[in-house]
Amino acid sequence: MTGEDVAPEFDFTAFTELLDDRTSNITMGVVLALVVVVLAYTTVDLANLNEEVRGLVEGENNWDVSFELQSMTFQETIVMTDGEQRQLDFDVDQSDLSEGFRVGHIRATVSYGETSGLPADPADSVAANVPQTDMQAQWNDDNNTLSGSSNDATDIELLLRTHPGFTGQPVNATGLNEYQVLQPWLVEGFGTGTFSVVLELNTQSPPFLNDGDEEIMVNIEVVMFKPSATLT
Amino acid sequence: MATESLAPVAAITDLILGTLTIILANRAVNHDPHKRFTALLFGWTFIFIGAYYMIISVIELQYPDGVFGWSLIQFGTFAPTGDGTFDALVFMLYGLQAGINILTLALALHLPFDLGSGRGWTSAIIGGVGAYTVVMPIVVMFGGFSITVIQSIMIFATSAIWTMIYIRGIVAELVNGDEEARSASKGAGLLLIAFYSGTMIWWLSTVMLANNEWFSGVIAQMSESSSIFYLLGVETLWVSGLMPLMVVFLGEGYRTFKKGASLLSVVIFVVTVIGFINYFIDIAVSDILVSCYETECQELPAAFRVWETLTTGVLSFLFVPMLFVYILIQYRLIDTSSDENRNLLRIMILLLLLIVSSSFIEMIQSLIPVPQMVTASLLAIAVAFFIGWEERITGWFVDESADGETVSGDLILAQSFNKFTVLMSVVLVYVISISWLFAAMGVGA
């Protein structure tokens, strides 16, 4: 066996043959040049996106959420007789709300005076309560005042919180972006429906005189809010 | 609408095909040694892909609520969960992925023809595959997972080799009039589709940057900022699919205009159209893709899942194994001359066709409410067709084309076949063992 018969350790003749055609090489050269262009602009785009996304993810996450407030009022004046119980219904419709506003809470004020004109006639006794209706609200919130009474003609203040977490005061929040921070404040449906107030009157008369009725005024204030968030 | 996963079907199909291919390659002692070795490479690629899909199936079955995406492995976005079994399964996927990558490169150096030769060539290939599959999984596990994108360089190199072979073949055929050169371009084109169709179908999204928009959602969920090299690796992977698609599409377009359509041209046109549609689907769901950091994470619509299953799923899980078998047989990588081998081949083809058609029918049934009686009848028709036409179907796979002559290479020592089989078996056990071990030790947590 001569030295020429021994196969070399490595022989890349086939590989060099693959590259020995000018037309094919030019074509592949053009393809690779285009690949470099595509790689360059796609990588730069992804790098920019990466910077933007990381800025959002790792950036300042503390936000101040403040509320622009609006209110809508209903007023009703009724005359009740002694021992009478009456329910007043107030409908809050979604279409009553301004664009972007949600119902935060509903406040009811029941007021009355002694109107009989009789001498030494003491103030009547009025009881008011807010029964649970089909309205979506925070019916079990500890800060609600759903019932009250008065026997000295002072106003009865009732409060129903409707939107979760809303107190009317600005709050702090953490989140990736404004959208996520505002999400809890953009839930629709709370505070719309029927809000009812049930009133009961017990008159107080001076001896030998009869005070059988009373005029009672009910003011309903529907407090609405529109949230906005700013980075702190 | 829930869609059935095709991963278990692909796992079974690939594992059976891999086993049969390895058996056929090992016992064809009189067959061309270069072709035998290439068939072995193919067989082990099947086994690794099959094992990969099997683990995906196990994860889908055991952890149905877990979020498990392709990017987790391909782009290394995984973060250990602390669940030892889950982490071990994902570690295995990284090991198997490394094995698939190096086996694909080895295949590119051997098919359609041997790019190297010499006394040390095959040993160098075997040694290279062994060293890579031992070292790379450890590097990925201890290097922080995202380092896996470094493999994009190799994926791109493999794509570039086959693309160059395709260009060389198509230029020789259409410009120089060398009809025999078609075998090389056809082989390279089919191999490119078989291995890169998963990224090819996002070609327009790559060019129009929609893939980046999708990936920005992935970035948002990563614990730290990514380096420019990592991002370059991500893009290299997309371009590895874009480059061959554009080349093969233009080449086959011109060839179809000149000579008429072929299997390769039809397949590449279908893949191109899917990629075209995918871009507009990307646009349609772009708000959802970026929802995780712009708003809040939203689920993709059911229709998207259906489309993904019918395109990516069918292409990767059902069509690719068929393409592999077609290449194996068409290029005579396995000896089909003896009766014994031909019977095994028939079993292989029929099994493949039946598994694919029955899964396809089942999948259709999971997507649209077709009564079971109808699908059972359709399956019976398919079975009858396959049995009745078995001879003709096998003949179509094994037609006497000149493609087999294209595959040429060096002589290989007989003991190399056994060495390679033993090596890959050891590698498989090694990948499973170190995955369990390091997951149990909490590596990466």
C-alpha cells in the first residue's frame, strides 16, 4: 500500500464542491445579506420593545388614585299619618350616570319638623331604614348606616356604600400600569337599581289635643366618581 | 371549544418510526454504509423527537392547569417551580432539545450528501454529537436556561447548509440544465420543511415584526431584562425559518412556472399561505398578545386554538413524520430490496398512515360536532383504502427514482454503527438521570 492509497483524516472536497458555482454563491450571498438586514432591524425592534416592557414592569409601581366627584339628587316630601309605615323607591339607572362615572355611595337625609301648630306639641318620632333591594352594593359594609330614628326633629342620616372600597378620599395603589391600577374602580353595575327608604311615623300630641300627621322630606344624594391615577 | 392535543400521537408515531428505522439500519449489513449511518441519525432524531413529545404529553396530562408554551424550552424562559417532577420533566425537554439540534446538524452534514469524508469524519461526528449532548444540557441547567438560545447559531447553521444545497441544486437544474441536480434540491427542500416548518409558518410575522410583539408579552413575564445577545438569538431562530422559506418558495415558484408543480412546491406553497394568514391572525389578537403588560393577561380566543391545531399541530405532529418516512425511503436510506425489510417497511407505512388518519379524524371530531358514527365510517373507509391500495401506496413511497443515487458518502467502519447506537442510548439515560438529579437538588430555583 502506498501513501497515496491512505484516505486522509478529514476531506472536505464535497463541501468545497458545494461552493464552486458562481451563480449559487452569488444567490446565497444575497440571501445572507438580506438575512443580516432582517436580523438587524428585527433585533433593534425587539431591543426597543424589551426596554419599553422592562420599564413598565420594573418601573415605579406606586400610584395615587383620586376621584372626580359628581352627585345626583332626588327629593320627595310626603305627609304621613300616625303609625303609618311607607316605602319610598328611587331608581338609579345606568343611563343617569355621566360618561366614565360610577356610583360610589348613596346618602339619604330624612328631615322633618313639628308642623301641627299646637301649643306645647312635642316633636314626633320618625324611624327610617334602607332595606336591601336588588341593587348591587356593599350591603354588609361596616361603614353603612342603614337605619336611624329621631324624636326631636333632627335629621336622620343614612348611608349605603355601593362601589367596593370607595370612601370619597384618594387612595394609594400599586400596579404595572394605569389600566391595571384603575381596574378595581371601573367595575360597572354597582349602585344602579332601586334604592328604597322605609319611613315610620309615630306622632306625639300634647294632652287633650290631637296631632295625627306630619310632613317628612327625604333627600337622596347619589355620589358618583370618576377615577384617575398618577404615578407617585 | 377544547381541542385535542396531537402531541401523544406524534410521540407514539415518532417512537415507533425511530425504533423501526434503527432496526432496519442496523441489520442492513450489505447496504451502503453512508446511507445506513444517515438512517441511524434519522432513527435517533425520531427517538429524541418522540421522547420530547412524550414528555410534553405527560406535562399536558399531569399539569393541565399549568402554563406551558413552546417559548419555555426554545427561548429558555422557564423558571423552576419547586415541583420536583415538573421541573425534572422540563429539564429533560432541554436535554432532548439539545440532542435534536445536534442530530439535525449531523444530518445536514450527511444528507442529501456527505459534506465531509476521511478516516476521522464519522468518528468526529459521533464524538461531536456525544460531547454536545453531554455538555449542553448541563450548560443550560446551570447557565440560567435563557442561555439555550445560543443554540440558535447551530439551528441557523443547519438551515444555511440545506438552503445552500437547495440553491446549488435548483440553479444547476434550472440554469445549467442538470436534471439530476433536482434530487439534491428536493431533498434539501423537504428536509428544511420537515425541520423548520414550525418557524416557517410565522414568516410574515417575522418580517412585519408581529413575532416581536408576541415575544414582548413573554419578556414581560421574565424576571429580569434580557441582553441584546439573547434577543439576537431569539431573532436568529425566526430567521432560520424565514430564510429557507423565502428561498424555497421563490425557487419552487420559478420551477413550477417552468416545469410544473411537484410535492415540494405544493407543500411550500401551503406553508407560505399559512404563514400569510398567521400574520393577520397575529394582528387580530395583538391586543391579547400584549395584554399581560398593557392591561391584564387575557386568554386567546378558542378560534385561535382551533386554527393553531389545524395548522401548526397538523404540520408538526402529523405531516412531519410522514415527510421523514418519505425522505428515508425515497433516498434509499433504508434498504428496501429484501422481502424481510420490505414487509417491515409496509408495516411502517401503514401504521403511519393509519395513526395519522385516525388522529386527524378524532381531532376534527373534537373541533366540530360530527357524530361518532360518521367519523367511525370515515375511518373504516380510510382503513379499507389503505389496505386495498397498500401495494400502490408503498410503491409510491418506494418508487424507483434517482433520488437515492444523490446520497453518497464515505465508507464507514461497521463498528461505528454499534458505537453510535450505544452512545445515543447512554445519552438518553444520561439526560433523564441528570434531569431528575438536578431538579431534586433544586438547581435553578
